[in-house]
Amino acid sequence: MKKYNVAVLGATGAVGREMIRALEERAFPVERLLPLASARSAGKKISFRGAEAEVREAQPDAFAGMDIVLGAVDSARARELAPHITAAGAVFIDNSSAFRMEPEVPLVVPEINGADALAHKGIIANPNCSTIIAMVALAPIAELSPIKTVVASTYQAVSGAGQEGLTELEEQLSALAKGEPAPAGKVFPCRIAGNVVPYIGKYKENMFTDEEMKMQNEGRRILHLPELRVSCTCVRVPVMRSHSISLSVVTERDVSPEEAMEAISRGAGCAVAPFDGRDFPTPLDSSEQDLVMVGRVRRGLCHENELCLWCCGDQLRKGAAVNAVQIAEILARA
């Protein structure tokens, strides 16, 4: 099998480290691993397949000789470095939102629209983490009947905001356990410990946040349903890892809960209830693995052809790092 020189951009961050872990766990054919990060991380060592790879500073000239670059940096940095990545002849699989809505950039969830990745022109976009989790759960239903509308509420773990989000919750919980006031938050707009915050991202003109609009805008591209309408509320919850999503979907034809569960059970990347005797999964069930877990599938009470369901998925793994490595696997098999 051909082997590939793979760079991980943002290698010392939470998603970057998960990308390296996924490359190793999934036995991706890596000839050379190049971890790239900021200047302050240069020189650090990252373990990979029993050896240590030295972190280099992510500079425009760092991509020479690379075949694939997995990106785990913010949108501004992704846009800055993308021309240098493609000029070096590498394919850029980007986890940021920088290129997700570019018409010529494939937006890919391999279990759903993996073939789209092969139409790339040097850049492939990884969708938003909540969008990936929701679409993996909904795609088997969409195969039974096109989905017309979705109402979604996401319950997103603090690690979705990076290591800083985890640290903020841990510090607040530690203070409260000692009977001290929780320190003021910097990552979230108000205290997250013992609280929920219905605001992620920034408000758009329609008063939905940009995080909430991703479910519709990206879902249309992934499911190839350009008329799909989604109303979404994104909520940050004091959970360390794994996002949970409540979904109400209206399909063109009636789909029974039993039919939907059977389709989801056959769907790639899905697991269905029961979970430890329960008909619903929790974030703890879905953490540290790559399946989207689905339960509580039932008829809705408000619309014809409405189904309601609940799903959970590890946003650092399937919602980000593993999805990117799966895209790389599509390229390796082509």
C-alpha cells in the first residue's frame, strides 16, 4: 500500500492530538508524520507509533513534501496557510469553518457523501462537530424519505471550546467544591459550572448564532438537500466531553419509528438503543469512541410525518479528528 507524508496543523491542541491518535488507531499508511503548531510549541515531542515526532513551527514553507495536511487551527490561520499547502501539492483537510460554504470545496461526512471528497481541488472541509453528529443520525432516515425540516437543540460539552473550556469548568467546579465563589469565566459568557448557556458563536441578523446556522447550511450540502430548513438552538452544558442533540424531523412521506430505527441500525457509524438497558444514550456512553448513538425515536406530536429522536457523539473524535482521518482514507483508497 502506498504510504503518505502527513502533516497535522495544530498538532498540540485537543483536536490535533486526536487526529494523531486516530491516524495511529486506524493504521493510516503514514510514511512520515509532521506535527505543526505555533512557535511556542516548536521543539515539543509527540508520540506516534512507538517513536517521537518533533513539533515544528507552522510556517508557509513547512509543507514541502507533504501529501496530506490535516488542519486543526482556527479559520483565519487556515485561510492564511491554505494557499501554501496546496502550492506544495498537498491536499488540505480542514477542520475549521473557513471553507465549508465554498461551492468548489467538498464538505464531507464519509458515511454519507464520501464520494464528494474525490471532487476536491486541493481542499476538503470537515463539517461542524454538531452537524456531523446530527447528520450521521439523520442520513438513514433521509434515505427512506427526503427530510423537509429539522428542529434541533444541541447540548454541547465544554471541550468543544478547546482546552480552555475544559480548564474553565474544572476551575469553577474545584472552587465550588471548596465552598469558594466560582472564578469569573473568560471562555463562556457566564458561569458554566452548574449552569447551561444557550449561546454559542455570534448572533447573525436573524438572531440565530453562526453556530446554529451551520446545522442548516452545512446539512444541505452533506445530505444534498438544498431546500432543507433547520431551526437550531445551541446550548453549552457543564459536560466534559461529547455533544448531545435533540432532533425533530419532518419527512416527505410517513416514516414509522420502527422503520427509522431499523434504518439507523444499519447506518454506517450508528449505534441504536438499548444502552445498558436504556432507550437513550448519554455523553458518557458516546465518549472516547466513534459511533453516533441514537435513541428515543418516536412520532412527533406537532406535524404530520414527524419523528423525534436523541443522539450523542464524541465531538473531538467523530465530530472532528476521526472524520478528517476518514476523509484521508477515502483519498488513500482512490
